[in-house]
Amino acid sequence: MSTNQRDPSAEALRFDNVTLEFPGSHQPAIQDVTFRVARRKLVAVIGPSGCGKSTILNLAAGLLSPTRGQVHFDGERVTAVNSSAAYVTQQSHLLPWLSVKANIGLALKFRKVPKDERDERVAHWVKVVGLTGFEDHYPRELSGGMQKRCAIARALIYDPSIVLMDEPFGPLDAITRLKLQQDLLNLWQEQEGTLVFVTHDLNEAIYLADEVVVMSKGPGTVTRVLRVPFERPRSIGSLVDSHEFSEIYNELWSVFKSEIDLSGASAGAR
Ligand SMILES: Nc1ncnc2c1ncn2[C@@H]1O[C@H](COP(=O)(O)OP(=O)(O)OP(=O)(O)O)[C@@H](O)[C@H]1O
Ligand SMILES: [Mg+2]
């Protein structure tokens, strides 16, 4: 057991035997889910469709309450919307009637940060996520990758203690994904916050995470928590070519493949 796991103050998020049953459903969406996220760690949650990954993020964000068990954030039980958490949903959910800079600055406006400071921080984040020149554009005028960048800047601008991301790069093409994954890694080196993200992509989980929580479904439970031992800063380019990457990938794949039905398919190669 690591020091972080023994010291509750080093813990950002904790699920203890969490079960959630949606009203009218014949089986729980998740059952007895237990895992911890240490502060300043990046944790990936992977599992088959419907195993409860988004449900877990919604519980961490305080948008849902457990039927049984407890969710703690920073040592406090989560009983209402978790205002310390920034949540980047799969669809980005940018406000279509606001410009890029207004979308990015929204959380600061809600927090009544003075306009001068707000403008300065928005300008900084526009630059960090590579949207210079698009500040006054509207979301519909951006590509999918740019919308994602905008959503990420909007989430990170107010220094949240924890960021929750649901399939952050899901709908994007492979090249844009790789670029954004590396950008996120670089950002995280400066940010040093806690990140919990859901992904279907085993490579993405290994590139980014310190730990991978693997789930199974029917009902959703945690099957395994796998540690990714790569040092930071990481470069995806050099990780992919390493022997260690293949080893971890194969280990993760051997856990994951039993969770999905591949009858008739010849998947497994990355
Ligand atoms: N509001 C809801 N009411 C009833 N059942 C729900 C609700 N939201 C989710 N579920 C059910 O809970 C289970 C877990 O759903 P969840 O969205 O968390 O899965 P997921 O792992 O995020 O799936 P995906 O990978 O497809 O996004 C599913 O069986 C789903 O049908
Ligand atoms: Mg989901």
C-alpha cells in the first residue's frame, strides 16, 4: 500500500462500496464500486458500454447520489453538486450563443472574478489551448477538436481541484486525438491537478493515466486497478515504441477482452 493510500489527506476522491440503482431498473447500474484517486494523479476508467463509467463521473460530480455506499471528495462526503469539480462531458456542451472567449470565461464570471483579471486569464487559456485568432468565433464555427480545446480551457481556467472528463477525445479522428492527448499531458505537467477520465481507448488510458480502473458490466463493478509506471513528463511518441508500453498494453488487454464480446472478430492488435 502506498503512503498516499494510507494518508486520507492525500486522497482526492474515494468510492466505498457504491451501488446505484436507477428507479424502475431491474438491476443496479453499478454495484459495490470501491476505488480511490490520490491527489494530483490521473486515473482512467475503462470498461464496456453501459458498465457505469458516466454514472461514476456523475456521482463524483454530485449529480447523482448513491443508493448504498459513499462517495468522498477531499475527505468530505459528496451530498450535493461538487463545486470543486470541473466536468467536461462527451458533447463538450459549449453555449452556442457565446463566443469562444465568453465560453472559456464563464466559470470566472459566475465566480464574480473582476473583468480585467477575467480577460487576462481567458487570453492566457486561449493561447494555452491553441485557439488564438478564434476568440470571437462561435462554437458552430469551430472544428470538433477546437470545440474540445475550448471545453478543456473552460474547465481548467478556474483551477478546479479535480477535473472529470467523459471520453474527452471520443468523437475525434486519430491524429487530432493524438495531438490533444499530448497537449493534455503537457498541460498536466504544469497544472498538477487531479484528473479522472473515462475512455474506451486502451492506448489513451496508458498514455495519460497513473492508474487504470477496469470495469465490467451487468451490474458495473471494478474488476481491476492497474498501475501505469511511466515517469512524467511523458512523450506519447517515445512511449509507443517502448517495450514497457507493449507489456502494459497486453496486460490491460488481457483484462479488458474478457469484458467484451468479440465472437467472430479478430481484435486485439493495436
Ligand atoms: N438516467 C438513467 N435512468 C435509468 N438508467 C440509466 C440512466 N443513466 C444510465 N442508466 C443505465 O445505467 C447503466 C450505466 O450507464 P452509463 O451511462 O453510466 O454507462 P457507460 O459505461 O458510461 O456507457 P457508455 O460507454 O456507452 O457511455 C446502463 O445500463 C444505463 O442504461
Ligand atoms: Mg458514458
